[in-house]
Amino acid sequence: MAEPVLEIRDLKKSFGALKATDGVSLHLASGEIHALIGPNGAGKSTLIHQISGSLTPDSGKIRFLGQDIAGLDMAARARLGLARSFQTSSLAQEFSALRNVMLAVQARQGTSLRFFRPVMRDRSLTEPAMAMLERVGLAGRAHVPAAELSHGERRQLEIATALALGPKAFLLDEPMAGMGPEGAKNLTGFLDTLRQEAPILLVEHDMDAVFALADRVSVLVYGRIIATGDVDEIRNDPEVRRAYLGEPA
Amino acid sequence: MRKVVTREAIANGSLALLLLAVPFAAIAMDEPFYVTLATRIAILALAAVGLNIALGLGGLVSFGHAAFFGLGGYAAGILATHAFNAEPLLLGIPATTSMPVIWLVALVVCGLVALPIGAVSLRTSGVYFIMITLAFAQMIYYFAISWPAYGGQDGLSIYVRNSFPGVNTALPLPLFLICYGLLLLGLVLFWTLRNSRFGAALQAARQNPTRLAAVGIAPFNIRLTAFTVSAMITGLAGALFADLNRFTSPSMLSWHMSGELIVLIILGGRGRLFGPVAGAMLFVLFEFALGGITERWQLFLGLILLGVVLFARGGLMGFIAGRERHG
Amino acid sequence: MSTALLIEQLLNGLQLGVMLFLMAAGLTLIFGVMGLINLAHGSFYMIGAFACATVAAATGSFWTGLVASLIAAAAAGAIVEMAVIRRLYERDHLDQVLATFALILIFSEGTRWLFGSFPLYLDIPPLLHGAVPLPGGGQYQLYRLAIIGVGIVVAVGLYLLISRTRLGMRIRAGESDREMIAALGVDISTLYTVVFALGAALAGLAGALVGALQSVQVGMGEPVLILAFVVIVIGGIGSIKGALFGAVLVGVVDTLGRLLLPQALTLMLPPSQAALIGGALASMLIYIVMALILAFRPSGLFAAQS
């Protein structure tokens, strides 16, 4: 097997007595969607934070594209191609949708210390950004400030921003949260095509989406992965049913 | 893109013309004092334009910009004093009374001081940043007071105003025009920065630093650059201020000065291109009008400021030009 | 240099530290509970000093003045909290800075209006006249020792207040979780007013105590305020323990720096230059210490976990 795009080995993180991440190992292979599920408080977000670099693990290894990234900060990891969406939308609220995506485009070009040329007249920024908005179906709302977008539109914008980074892997933290059934269905279809571009580590509560999309599923309970496998294996795993779906053994 | 002349553009143009017209009217009416008042407005506005880069665009509430305002002032004062006494500076470098050279020195000195202060202060954020910038400014203030070579507590007089090639700077109107010209340059720089890639990153760092890091731009570098550029412009204004008053003193470095610079921005409208100009006009007007009525004008300034903060958060520009728009 | 001088200066540093602690404790408490940065805290220091000087002059009793200073500062704090400050809790720090900066202008000019520009004087109470002998020879002012004593009593008192009483429990709850405290049925706006008034009273006490050592004048609170900021930045904003540690550190470093730095420099430089450079360096010393501490611990030595 080729080396995985993202590989996490024996990651540990405690907050006081709470072991939020208790020896987690998983990997993300190219072309796949790997879903991470688990009950509330299982430590999913803590894990994503450590992978993206906003939290420092106590111990363990994180390798991305064959490189140890544990010592890099969030911005450096993003520059390597690790794109992330947030559980609660984290956009530049005053900027329009277009300018949010343009920021990612300029970041990808590595040109933030240019002081003179006005960005709005810079087609090397506006055109790729507009193309990304079109891909997620948000072109009509390009000039609306992020703060005035609907909840679902903000999730779409988050994805467009991540796309604009031209990433080598996506970390998507509950992209379906708060979306209506129609929006969730559309996004599911969209993510399905996205895996060809870069593999996705998907944290999601919407089980319909997970079962429709995931090539593999890992189940996180109390900071530990209790099972990993394809959708059918996970559905039929007795331990998962007991620990997660709350069924008696 | 849009070629519509906005309400803000009209307001900005009117303010710029108004400030330019005042000294000419004053000269026509033989009231040179008002020229000095307008010059004071232009210089304070320039200082606040500098601070507005850090505070308005970057959301960096520097409570220590008086340090740079004062350093600029001391650059002008020290160079002029050495030149006046025909004493070379350190290492035998000759001093100068040429304004452009003095401005360059003020810019460089403030940049060099702002870099380490910014590098330490920007490791923190929020209230810590406010207090640390305040503390660093205070450190420079106490240094100026305890260092007797340049006047200590008493400050430093500039006996003959520094010179500008081809201009008689002793006359009020030419001096005003120099300051006004630099103010316009400062405004152009602010406008250019705000619309640039750097400005986009800086404003994103204010709105949401996590977002900036998530796309791969480290907020620290952007902020440090902004802080340094901001300090340099405020320092340039300080050099002009010293030349206007022909005097520089520790009071230019004091924390009241830092507070006043923030006040100028807030009175005018935070992050707005002409906010500092509107704010400086209001401030000098208050100072002059209230100061004419009562010695206790600062009491009323305090009440007005409190009112603006509690009830009129857009400042004067918010009032006359409406809400701000981002492209 | 004699041991006596060193001990004397050490005590002076401790006394300065105690003053700073009284200021910093209130600031840090107000920040910890309400998330508010209060520049006008120095005004309460000034109000305490003016109240003490005025009442002491009228009644002839320093002690009555001291009580008056506590009452005046606490009352001023409560009024300001209800009229202005409570509108600022939900605002960003910039608005808080500006509004409290405005309050300084109002308080300072208002005081100047009432009392004029000349300083007032406050005498050390007769009970605390005199001096105590120091080990190694020399004497130390009894009044300054008493100030140190007051600081220790206040520190212990605050500790007991916060760890043992109902009010303290609410303060701790308020620091960790604002919604929870509302859920407990505590009237949060009253709690905030009480905490703010308590902080103001401590500042007023500090002003009154120092008033007898220096002159009582407008603007006296500002240098102390900025030092108190340095203290809480070093100690970690929101931490009373940090405030105590930071205050003593700043007091001692500042005082000893002014004594020792010029002397240390005479080893390398001619005396006149050593005094000059040493003096200038000493005036910057605590800020350098602050920068160094922050370079390693950006949120202070005793920063609250979060």
C-alpha cells in the first residue's frame, strides 16, 4: 500500500484527569473519505484540533505527506495543504463571501506581504475565488458579507475557502451541522465528488451522510478508537452498537 | 468596479478641502493663529492615521503609540540641537536641520524601536496587549525623564525651526502645506494598504485570527508588519509636531498622549480612511472652543468621549458617511 | 554599602509592593470576574487620598479620614459601576479603555475643580510616629512598617474572603462561569457592583495610606496605576496570587534597582556616568523584567487556566 496522506500514531492529550485523546492511531489514504464518528464528548473535535495544529498533543506522531508536522503551527500546516473547516463557522465576518475565498487564494499564492495593488482589481485573485464560489453554488451571493449569509451558506463558504487552498487533504468538522435535509443532501453529493481531489477526514453526526459517503469509518469513544472498518463492518460491530448506539449487547 | 461616488467619498473630499481652506481664509483675514490650529489638526491626524493602521485595520489596541510620537519629536529635537550647537552626533556623524533627513531618521528610529516592542507585545493579545504597549511607552517616558542630556523633564527647545528645501518654514502657511502634504501621503498609504493583499490579511486578522491561520497565513507576521509601519507614521507626525511647537518634551511620550491618539480615531470613526482627520478636527475644535470657555475643558472632553463610546460608536464619520462597506 | 541600608531599601521595596498589591488586587479581581479593564482605577486611589486628607483636616483624626477614604472610594466605585461600567461588560476592550480613560479625565478635572490645583497634605497619625531600630544599625519609619502590615492583613483577608465566604464562592463562580452563577440564582448585577466597589475601596485605602507619605494631588493615581498594570501582567491577569507576587517583585526590583544599578556600574564606568546611566536603566528595569517574563510566559506567571 502507498504511504497514507495523513497518518496519526498513538496520539495522546489530557486535560487534567480527562484523557481526551487516549492513544489514537488512524490514517487517511488518498482518494478516500474516512469518517470519524462517536458520541458527544468522545474527543472528536479535540482530535481535529491536534491534527490541524490549534492544540498541541501530549505525545504521539502526526505525519502528513511523509513529513512529521507535530512541530508546525496551524498556518504552516495549512500551507502544506491541510485544509480545515470548522464546527462553528469561522469566517472573516465583515468580508464578503468573495473576499473570504480571495484570502485563501492569496494565501495559496503566498503573497500576503504585497502592499500596493488593490485586491478587488486583481483578477489573479478574483477569478479563482469566483470559480470556487461557483463550484459550491454560492456565486450569486459573492458580494454578501459573511455575517449576513445563512447558516448553510456559511458552511458552503467554508468549503469553498478550503477548496481554494488547493489542499492535499481536507479536515471537515461537522460540515452538515445545522443544515436542512435538502442542504445536507446537496452537500453529500458534493463531498462525494470531492474525494477525487483530496481525501477527506470527516467528522459528522449525520449518519445518513456518513453511511452514504464513507469508505471507512472509525468510532471514537472516550478518546479511544473502538473500531475501524467499512460501513457494513461498523454497522454490525457489537461493541459499536453497545457503546455508541446504546443497544444492549 | 463600481464607479458610483459614495457618500463617504464626498464626506472625505469635503473634509480634505475644508482643512485646506481654513489656513488660506485665516491668512486672508490676518489671523495666523488659525493656521497653526489647522497645522496642529493635520499633524495629529497624521499621527492617528498611523495608529489607525494598527488599531483600525488590525484591531491592535496599542496604548503606547505616544512612544513613537515622542521618539519622532525627540529625533527632530536632538538633531536640531546638535546642529544648532555644531556638535556632531555619535561617531562624528554631522547633525542636520533638514526636515526630510529628520523625517527619515524619525521613520527609521521608530521602525527599529517598534520591531522589538511589537515582537514581545504581539506574543500576547487582548488586555495584555493593551497593558504591555502602555508599559513599554512608559519605559521610554521614564528613560526620557531620567536622561538629562536632552533636557530630562524640561524637554528640549528647537531654537530655529528646521528647514525644508525651497520653503521658508518659519512662516505658518508653508509649514501647514508641508504637514498637509504629508497627511495626504499618509492617507494615500492607508488607503493603498487597506485595499492590498496585506490589508486583506490584516483585516482578517482583526476579524478572525483563526481563519487567517487556517488558510495558512501566520497572523503574527502580518500584525508585526502593521505595528511597525503604524509606529513609523506616528513617529513622522511626532517630528512635525516638535517642529510646529519648536519644542519637544516627555509629555509627547506620556500615556495621556497615547490615550488621545486613540480618542482621535474613535471620535472620527475607527478604521475609516478619514476617521483620524474628522477626529483631529473635532478634538482640536473642542480643545480650542471649550478651552476658551473654561480651564476645565478636559472634564467636558471626558463627558463627550463617554457619550461617544456609550452611544455613538461609529464616530463622526459614521454619522456623516453612514456605515462602512467592504468590497 | 551597609547592611542597614540594604535592609531599609528592601523594606521600602516591600512597602511599595504592598501599595501596588492593594491597587493590583482590585484591578485583577475586576478583570477576573467581569472581564473589564479599568483605567480609572487610579482615580479611586486619588479619591481615597483626597477623602482622607479632607476628613482628617476637618476632624483632626487620621483614623476617621482613613474610614472616610474607604467609604468614599467604595461609594464612588459603586456609583460609577451602576452609571457607566455595567454598560461596558459586553463591549470590547477598546470601548472599555476609552470609556474609563474618559472617566479619568472627568475625575481628575472634577477633583481639580473642587479642591484646586494645590496639593493637600496629610500627616502621619501620632500613634505611628517614630521609628524602629533595624538589625545592623539604622532606623526604619514605623508608619511604613504599618503599611506593610496593612498589606499583609489585606492579603490574608482577601484570601479568606475568596476561599471561605459566600461572597467569595460567588466571585469564584463568576470567574469560571457567568451563566452558571446566574443559574444559581445569584443577582449578578449586585455581585458586580459589590466586587467593583471592593476593588475601588482597596485602591482608596492605598491612596489614603500613601497620602501621608507624599502630597495628595490630582494625577497621583496614574503612575501607580501603570505600575499596577505591570504587576498584573507579570502575575497573570485575574490571579490574586499573581498580583501579590508581581507586586512584591516589582516593588523590590524597582527600589533595589535604583540603589544597586548605579553602584554596580561604578565598577565599569566613571562615577558620574555610572550614576547617570544607572539611574536611567533603573527607571526602565521593571519594564525590562516584564518583557523578559512575557517572552517566556506570555500570559503571566500565575495565569488562570483557559
